Amino acid sequence: MSDGTGSVLPPLPVFGPGEKVCGNCKLWAAHSVDHRGWVGVCRLQSERGLFPPSAPVCNKFLPRGVATQAAVAETARRQRAVRNVAPVVRRREHSPDEVVDLEGLELNMTRAELMELIREAVGEGGDAPLANKWEGGTLRLVPGKADLQGRDIPIDTFFHKIIMVRDKLRVMEQKLNAHPKLSDAEKVEMQGHITRIYGSLTSFNLLFRDKDDQFVGAKSED
């Protein structure tokens, strides 16, 4: 080993594993050679200056090969940070008869009923037949400006959308009437809104073959 000036430095002293000297402490670091031989510094007690590795250990002694308390604390902190970043996902098994609570609003609807409602919403809707004269027909949308292109929609496709709206309104009506937290007055008020919606949709009754499938709005009083 050379000190950079061409002089050969003596080897670092080697101590037995059980010797309680600073040379066996991880906190002692070799620095240079003087009349005492190799001298170094303590990483925690820089005020001690340079001293040989044969100095007796103090209460800060940490055997080489063992992590310092600061390193252990830093490792633990990083592990905690990693664990905290990742969300913990816990799977929960649901019963088909469990009452569904959406955003704190209990709908008095079981999970099985909710899934059935969703399937109805994305499915084929009801089976109400289209009036015979409209079968195979086309609904033409003509824009008000002559330079714009219109659009043709098959009537059966449009009729399917109307049926889905009708079925969803019927399900909503049933759920509101069976809701345990609504008063009779609130149910009557909401039923009135739904009836007015039905009335707005009566324009499409001409598409239905059977009268029983048509929309029924508020009836006029004599």
C-alpha cells in the first residue's frame, strides 16, 4: 500500500474477533500513518481526533459487519413507506340476499335484484311487439340545413331503445313504491314525476302493436 508519494505504508493491524479495540469497531475509519502507526477517526466522535485502532472501545462500540442504528432505522423507514404506498385490497364475499347500500343510500334491493336490474338495462329489454306497419321501416332524421347530411335509423332499433326506457321507468316505479324510508307523501310526489315522464313519452305509442304495452300518462279529470 502506498501513500501516493511513493512511500510504502505499513499494513493495517489485524485484531482477533473478540478483541475489544477500536480497530474492530465499524465506526473507526483508517486515516493516515504517524509515529504511532496507523491512526483513524471515529465517525460518531470526531472530537477525539486521530487515534490508533488499538484504543479501547467505548459505549458506542459496534462490531464490524453489523448495521449501524441509523442504517437500521433508515431501512425500517423505507420499508414502512413502501408498505404504506401500496393499497391493501381485501376481497369480500357477498350474499345474494344482502341489501345493497350505494353511497349510504339503502335501496331495499338485494344484490341479486340489483344484478338482475343491470342485466335488464344492458340486455334486450322487453318483448313488446312493434306495430305491423312499422316493421322493416326506417326513421329518417333530416337536418334543417340542406348542406348537412341526414341519417336513417331502423325503426326496430329505435323502438328497442324506447322499450328499454319504459322498462327502466317501471323498475324505478316499483322500487320507489317499496322503499321503506320514504313516506307516503314522498312516494306520491315521486310517482307524480314518473307519471309526467310517461305522459311525455306517449308520442311513441303509435309504435306499439298492443295497447297494453303503451305509455300511460296522467288521465284528465271530467
